[in-house]
Amino acid sequence: MGIENKLRRQVARANEEFQLIEPGDRVMVAVSGGKDSYAMLHLLSAMQKRVPFDFSLVAVNLDQGHPGFPGHVLETHFQENGFEYRMLAQDTYSIVLDKLAPGSTMCSLCSRLRRGILYQAAVDLGATKIALGHHRDDVAETVLLNLFYSGQLKGMPPKLFSDDGKNVVIRPLIYCAEEDVAAYAQDMDFPIIPCDLCGTQENLKRQEMKALLARLSADNPKVKGNMMAALSNVRPTHLLDPNLIRADELGKPEVRQRVEDVLGESAGFRPETDHHPLPAPPR
């Protein structure tokens, strides 16, 4: 299957470049019932058979109390394909309805609550990694959302350590295009559960970013690929973040030597963490 081989290679590339899964890992695969998480689970299972080390997978689904959620569809799929799995249930849907005004966007609060539950589940299951099914297009859309609406230049990292240090989140599909994932899901005939059970609003900003990228890609098919390339080709000296500029300056041997001459090595100077003002250059 051509599309499966392509996706496998991209997952393998991400794993090699970012050490997403390592020997002995127990990976908790978050499976929502959408095409992306189904694809991720099956691709990681295929990877399990090909890498020269052992790791284990446990598929986890969270029923958040959305009316009519067909959890049995997922459970049947896990059983038929021989996956270890856990079915979790916690009513966050009622919390979201209680906290938000009618007509408000639910996705942000819903995802935060879900993330907290999954983090705790990973600890309970002894998982060393949590795999999420975000793909290349999700990253591109997130970059634009942060740029236009949050005033931040950031996307989605392939590997992220939680603030409390208890969890490591990985995104094995980081190099996979959404259209390829969709084609693979169709070929595999996954029993897709649409994310419309809570009345997901169609006019979300993410949908606008998706539409914008679609228009740009119609004129230049390389747009999304170029965005991904840009994220791995960052030029700190050409941005406006003072911390980045300071770090770049402190990395230069002649500047570091001037700082050490003034502060002394015994001061425990570490250019990547300390923020001492740069001394004036010698006249």
C-alpha cells in the first residue's frame, strides 16, 4: 500500500530526528475516534514490528460525556485488532456547558480538561509517553493562529515535556500531510466517529486558517511544506525577541569572554539561563 509506506517513512523520520519513542517506552496512544488518531495507532503498531528495540502501546479513549458518544465502536475496533486498551469516562461536557456562555467556542476548554485527564491516566498506566495525532496541517494552522491571534511565533513541538515533569507528549504524525492521513484512513476503512457530538462550531478560527491555507496551497502546493521547513530553519538574529538576540550574542566566543572577564567563571555563568547585562565592549 503506497500511502501507508509513505506515512510509515514519515513517522520513522520524526522518530529518528526527535527520539520520540525509545527502548522500553510504554506509549499511551490517545484515540478519539477520528481519522488521525486511528492512523497513528496503526502506524505505531506497524513501527513496533520494524524497529530494533521493544516498546509497548496502550490505546486510550476518553468518553467526555458527549450525548450519544458511541464508545462501543472504538472498543470493538481495539478488540478486533488485538490492541491493549483502556476506555475512560469522565463527564467534562457538563462542566463545559456550565462554564461557558451559550454560543461560546467549546473546543479550548474541552481540550484543556481532556488533557488533564489524559495526563493523569498516563501516570496511572505507567506510560512514559503520550502520543497525540496532530499532523503537518495541524502544525501549520497552529502557527497561523498563534501569529494572528496570540501574538506568539510558535507551533506544535514534536516532543513536549509537561510543566510538572510527569509526562512527555509526542506527535508521531508531525511530518504527515492531512490528505495522506485521510487517504490512509479511507483505505483502512476505519470506523470514524465525527467530532460533532457537542455541536462543534464550524466558524472557528482554526477552520478559517485551514481555509486560508487551502487557498494559498491552490496557488502554490508547496506552501505547507515551506511552513514546516521554516520551523526547522529559524534565524533568531532576524526576529525581535530580546532573549533570542541576547542568547545569540552570548554564544559568540568574544562576547562570552568579555562577560567572563567581568563576572568571573566562579559566578556560575550560564549563557542559556542567566540574563546578566552585556558589559560594554573595551574602548
